Amino acid sequence: MSTFIRILLIYFVLINIATFIVRGIDKWKARKQKWRIKEKTLLTLVAVWGWLWALAGMEYLRHKTIKGKFLVWFRLWAGLWIITIITSLILFS
């Protein structure tokens, strides 16, 4: 496996862990009625490859599962990344 691919995999794992933690913090803040993390921040994490554990956070934490606008953007970003990954696997394998 090339160094570039290893770096991408490490980045993917780290950004997804960070995404899950940030979602957990936002859920905790929601329960405590404290100042929340902006949706823009949550979506930015999805846009920079954090979509996999963002999805896990939505399901496991039951967080941001109803909000329509957020779900539309989440699905668009996640779909874009899935298409990118599948295309990359086809082209580079």
C-alpha cells in the first residue's frame, strides 16, 4: 500500500472519530440546553470525509435525524463521497 493511501486512511479514521465526538458533544449540549455547535460546523465535518461516523452518530446518538435541511445537505455530501470512493476504486484498481 502506498504512503499516500496510508495517509488518506489515517485521515479518514481521525476525521470520522472527531466527527463522532463533536456530534456527541452537541447532543450533550442539547440535553443540557447549552450553547450548541453550529450546523455549519457539523456539515463541514461531513464535507471533509466525516460522513461515515456522522451517520453512526445520527443513529447511535439519535442526533439530527429529523431536521430536514440538515438531512438534505448530509445526504448530498455523503452521496458525493460514496460516488467518489466507488469511482476511485473502479479507476485505480
